[in-house]
Amino acid sequence: MKDIKFGKVAVLMGGHSAEREISLISGAAVLEALLSAGVEASAFDPAERPIWTLAELGVERVFNILHGGAGEDGTIQGALDLLGIPYTGSGVMASALAMDKIRTKWIWQVAGVPTPRSRVVQSADEGSAVIAELGLPLIVKPVREGSSIGVTKVARPEEFAAAFSTARSAVAGHIDTVMAEAFVTGTELTAAVLGRTVLPLVRIEAPEGRYDYENKYFTDAVHYRCPAGLSAELEADIADTVLAAFDALGCNGWGRADLILSADGSFSLLEMNTNPGMTGHSLVPMAARAAGTDFSALVLAILAEARCGQA
């Protein structure tokens, strides 16, 4: 991997989304790993400089570690395609689809990928109809946000309106589409994809099941188990399904699927992340370590897959 000539690399981090803070942390870790490996790399924040200045700077390859917003919804990917600069991760279409949780589910349902029942919610007044259809408890969340931003578990009918408001206005000045999803009880798992390989599953044990923004990134209250302790047959079955879900969306390079394993051995995929976190608490580096790949090697492997004009 170190023999690959990457040229001048820009690490895209920060941006304008609600996940800016996490992106900056992820980006700093990626940049440090690249510099330590002898790659000519520098930070680039699209919130501070226009994206087209990448070409003026002579950038030959981009490691995109922007989370959420334009960095993960196909917008940046389209701009990089126009500039002719290879970039990590999925292309325009796959990024846009994976960022939209509802459209992800529509595609997965057609492809036979198990995922919890859900529906778009247009108004807080739909609470009774949503509850009648999906039952309680249920999850209310924005369609196009990540890192558990704006996500609420609704246990009682009277909580629905507030949950809808939280999801709709999760980001100041931005109104998002809201969805409701049937709550599935079980063990939280995550499956990282690197190239065509699904890395060892990670089991997440959050206090009171609260794997929220704060517990994801800023506490040590969550326990992670990797290997996850599943049978080889079940882990292989989940890996096959995750790769099918990845392919159904047209994803490339790397990503991470979140899922729930029920007590009866069935499982449901919740969403696909095309630019997962690379912080000290992040799950892809954890899974890579379990597979014998350290952080630096992981970063180089992702960068080696940088392409233009992807799906």
C-alpha cells in the first residue's frame, strides 16, 4: 500500500452540517495517519474555502471525511466529479440514496433486505395514525441527518408531537423531512464494509440503550464487543446481507451498516453510512483492528479506492 503514489491529497473535513464537530475530529485523525505514512496531505474545510480551489491547489486525490449535509449527500461528490479529482467513498447517486433513510428503505425492501417498517410523517397531527400503523414504542427521526441527531424514542402517544418537532428542526435554520420507524428490540450491531469485505461485527452496549450523540462521541459509557460473540454462521449471514444492502444502493469503497439483532436470531438493517466516523470512539477502526488492520493501514486502504464518476 505504501508503494502507491497518491500524489497531493486533501482531507475534506468540517463543512457546514450539524456533524461538523465530529468531522473535524475524524479529519484530524485521518490527516495525522496520512502524514505519518509519508503522504503529502493537508486539511481542506469547504466551510472556509470554495471546493473548486482544490483544482487550483493541484490536489490529485481527496479523502472525504465530511459527515452529513453536502459532504455525504452527493453534492460534494458531484463537484469532485466535475473537477475530475478522485475521492474516497461512494459516488453521487449512492451517497444521495444512503443519506435519505426513507429511500434507502424503499430500495432495500425491493432488494429483499430486512429493515423495520416505517413511513414519512408530514405533520404532528398524524401521531394517532402512525402509532396505529407502527405500534409503540417507535422511533421518530429526520430523514437526512446522522449521528443520532434529532432522534427520539416515543413510548407514549403524548410524546409524538414533541418528537416530530425535534426531528423536523434538528438543525437550526433547516427543515428536514421526518420519518417514523417501528422500534425493534434487540442487540445493536454495526457492520463495516471495506472494499468487498465485511469486517468483524461490533456489538454495542449503551447505557439504557441510549446510543445517542453524546454517548457515541463524548463519553466512555458505551461498551463495544468485537468480535461480537455471534456464531460463525450468523455472522456470515449478516455479512452477506450487509454486502447486498451496500450493493443495492450502489455504494463503493467503504461504509458502515447499523442493524438490530433480535432474540429469535432475525435481524433488521437500519441505515447505511457512506462516510462513517474515524474518531477515537468510531466503529470502523475498531472492526479493522479486530481484522488485523491498524488505523494507518485502514486509512491508506480507503484512500487507495478513491475514484471519480462512481455510482
